[in-house]
Amino acid sequence: MRMTSRRLAMSAATASLFVPVALAGGQAQAAKAAPQAGPTAARCSTGSAISKKLPGGTTWRMCWNNHSTAGLVLTGVSYQPKYEANPIPVLSSARLAQINVPYDSGSVEYNDLTAMEFGSGLLPLQPKDCPGGVIKSVRVYGQPVKGLCITTQPRGFAYHGDSGDVGEDPPKVDSAQGQDLVIYTLNAVGYYQYITQWNFSDDGTITAKAGATGNLSPGDYDAADGTGWPIGRGSAAKATSHHHNIFWRLKFHDGTGSPGVEQYDTKQTGTSRDGVPILKTTRKPITKELAGDAANSRWWRLVSKNGKNSDGHRRSWELVQQHTDKYQPHPWTKHDVYFTQYRACEKYASENSMFDRSCKDTVKHFVNGEQLTNPVVWVNVGFHHIARDEDQTPMPVHWQGFQIVPRDVTAMSPLTPGHLHKPRYNGEPEF
Ligand SMILES: [Cu+2]
């Protein structure tokens, strides 16, 4: 049970005029221009540009805004690693598309974006909530809320290696620690507070994650039906178990057009004479809309039709999903990824019709056999929350998410140190 049921509002809350940065310009029309980002950086409305050069030499650029339903929206995301003369466009749009919360007891189901006006639940951040960063103001119901953190964080080892392994003489030990540009908001939905976070790493990896914190709902300590976990002394009070099915909606754009989608599967095809299994990897172009299921050794990538790296390989971005507890009963939450043909009215993974009655209602309905020439990617990551004593109080953050990893965007790692960033170390080593 949740207390909050906010009034639905369709209008986007726009960024306030706060600290215009280098890329700002173009005012109101800029948000429309962002999806058309070409080889140069996207133009953002005033105060909504982010441009950050990380210590490893990689620059990430994008525009941000807060939508009253979807929350944090990133547009015109580009990546410019060291040695690249121009920004490489990656995503024209990236945001949440639903947080679906069905209870195991069957008592209730929430759609925390569409029914709870997620983006208007933006909470203010204190300086200590955004260490080393900048907190930007966001207008919610006409009032400024200092609710967007833009900062950098260390991410541990970027690499460690011995250059003798690739033929350098004398050999060197190379090591580096990595850094992320980190962008997040905190949104209240009833007793829960969700962190919507994006990490942009110096090696080109993008990590989308949602964290749930706040408090267990006081009204949910009633699980006489056996679908909860005892919280508190003895077993008098049981918190009802539930799923958080979180959808992200991604639109890739490489600056020249929409990329294609490919699915890769690796399977055993035989056994060698030495008794070692032989594995083959197959590529399947996804040319029609698809509700895709994760499987062992299966992955998908968005691959540019035109853009190639300096090795002549087509640039692509791989989806990396890890653990998920997707909710099986609904056709719109039972699949891991949905690739749908772009339609402007298809905005949310469920309860979509509430915004346009002529539009289909769920992402499962969006998959209806169309040719996939302009793909929208819907990533579903579920978390089955069986509460535990340690969830009180406040509840420690539990995270769910996925990554977007560059595959052949550059000919070598963008973090390769200068003494190894040479043709002789790209490909088969020469000794
Ligand atoms: Cu939960």
C-alpha cells in the first residue's frame, strides 16, 4: 500500500536557467535538435548541457531534462575518447520507461512511473549527497528543486598489464584506475525512494542502474497469506514480497541514422579429437520486432550501418544484462529486451494507452510483426524483493540495471597508454 497518488501531469518540467555550460545554446528548439546529433556535439537548451572530460582523456557530452512522468531524460549522448577528432553519437534518448511493482499476494500492482508521476517526485539533494559534484536545479510544479547530481567517481582498475606480452622491449608494467561521469536523481514514490543513475565510464561503458531505498511500506506488514517474510520480533509481522520490474527505453543514433540489431548465440557444435568441445558463435540480424529472452551465451548489439572504426569494423554497442528476476505472469514483463519499430506514441512499457488512447498499451503489444528499421530498445530488469530484517531502516539501497558496452567503436581501448597506442600493438603481436 502506498500513500502517494499524485495528479497526472503530461507536461515536461524543463531545466532551469542554472549554470549554463559550454555547449549550451539554441534554447527551446534544441531538445528537438538533439536526436539529430551529427558528428558534432548535440545542442542543448540553456543550462541542460553536460560535458565532462575524464582523467583518462574521454569526453562524454549530453543534454538532460526532467520529465514529470519519466524522470531523468538524457538526449544527444556522445562519446569522444582520446585520439578521436570528433564526438561519436551514441544515444539520441535514454530514460526509464516503467517501474512495475506487482505484489506476490496478488493484492495490488503499481506502475510507479505512469501512475505515480515519477518525475514530479524529485527530491532535493544535499551537498553530501553529491560528493565532489554539482547539483543542478530542476523545475517541478514551477518550483526549483536542487535535484540533479553531476559528479565523477573512481571505478577501480581500468587495466593492469605487462607490455612484454605484446612484444615491447624492454617491457613495462602499465596500470590505471578508471573514472566515471555519474549522473543521478532521487525520486520519491510513496515510502520508496528510487535513485535513477547513469555512469559513463572513461572506457566507453555506460551503466544504467536504479536503486531502491526509503522505507518498507508500513501498510504491507500483512502477509497472513504466506507471501511475506517475517520482519521484527518473531513472526507476527510479515512484509509482503513483490517485484520491481524496471524498464529503460533507449534510442540509439550513430549520427548517420538508426543502427541495426543483431543477436549472437554461442553453442557447442562438436568435439575435437582431443575431446574438447567446439563452440560456434552465430549472428542473426533482427529485422522484425522482437520480444527477446536472455539465454546462456546470448547477447545483442546495436550496430552502425555506416560508421566504422579505423580497423574497418562496424561500430556497435552491446547490451550486457546480468542478474534479473523478471516477473513471469505478464507478457510485458516476461521478456528481457524488446526491440520495437519507433512510434512517437509508444512511450511507456505499460499503461501507455493512458497518454494516447489510440496507441497500444504495453511493450508486448508494440511487438506486432513490423519491420525493424528504426529500433527502440526496451530493457527489462526485474528484482524480486523478499524483505529482510536489514531492510529497516532506512532500507539499504538495492540496485538493478544493465550496461551498454562499446564493441569496435575504436580500434583499440581508448585508455591504451601512448607507448602502446601504435599499429604494431593492434592485432597479432610482433616479436
Ligand atoms: Cu521492494
